Amino acid sequence: MVDIKGIQEEHKRSAAKTVSWRVIATSTTMILVYVFTGEFELAAGVGIGDVLLKVLFYFLHERAWNRIAFGRSLVGKIESAMRTPPVTVLPSETVLSVIQKMVYSDIGAVVVSDHNELLGVITERDVLERVLQAGKDVSRTLAMDVMSLPVAAVEYGTRLTDVLMMMREHQIRRLAVTKNGELVGIVTERRILDALV
């Protein structure tokens, strides 16, 4: 289960909650059986059967609900997790410049833009596959020649839940953030997780 801070509840926590609640609930059942029948052994037998079956059913019920997104969302909007301003390069800059900016800023991707117009994105993988593996010269290859298109973007103010759903749906790890058509930031899965913890 994802709580407010985005932490996933582990099976052992669900199990501990299940057992502690069942002990309390079954104690009530045992007391009622004893009050109405006056037989301690019958009350104990009902209690043991009640605990075993209901612990199992409750645990399965809890885990099943953890797979359902209904009624569950992350608190916060994209601005709490985005990098702003984004690290950008001009389409005419060299891949060497791109690499230097990535290293200096400790990031895995830069946005290619011109006057806040979103043109493309260059990731570490793009550099490895389209430049180094292809045997191209990083000091002569231009950003516009290796950038990935199209760039997935999301509007400023979008809920984190919707951002993560979009990332999962399109199987991407980063999104450009735009506001009134202009590039204002970039958000990654890693930054979202950092913002939630």
C-alpha cells in the first residue's frame, strides 16, 4: 500500500497488523461464547478457528487491495519534484558540451531547447548508442543530430499520481514540464521518489 510519503507497505507489516487485530477481535468472540455457553473449551476452540481463518482471509484481502489503484493517490504536484530550471543545451552545441553539462550537474539527461521551445532530449543512452558506439566524434557531433524525439511533456501543476501513471503508460523515466507552452522544468522517477521520502 502506498501511504502519503509514497512508501510501499511490506508483507511483514501487513501480517503484523493482521495478527494484532485478529487477537483483539477474537478475544471479543471468545468472551461472548463463554458468556453465553459457560464452556471454556468451546470458547477456546471457536477462538483458535476464528483466528486461523480470519488471519488468512484478512491478509489475502489486504494484499489484493494493494493491487487496486482505486482511491489511492500521491500527495503533491509536479512542482515539488521537478528540476527547475532544467539543464538545457542548444541544438547547435556539441555532444562534448552535452556530456560536460551532464557530468557537472550529475544528471542523466539534458533538454534540447531554443528560446524555451522544447526540441528534444538527450540521455546518457543516446550518447552511448548514437555517438560512442557509432564511432562519432563528440567534439564534432551536434546535439540536434542525436536528440530523441518526440519529447514527452506534462503541464505544470499536474498531480504526481498522474505523472507516474503517464510514465508507466509510456514506459519512460523522465518528462519535460511546460507552463503555458514554455519549458520550465524536467521531472524524473528518481526526483519523484526523492520528493516523497
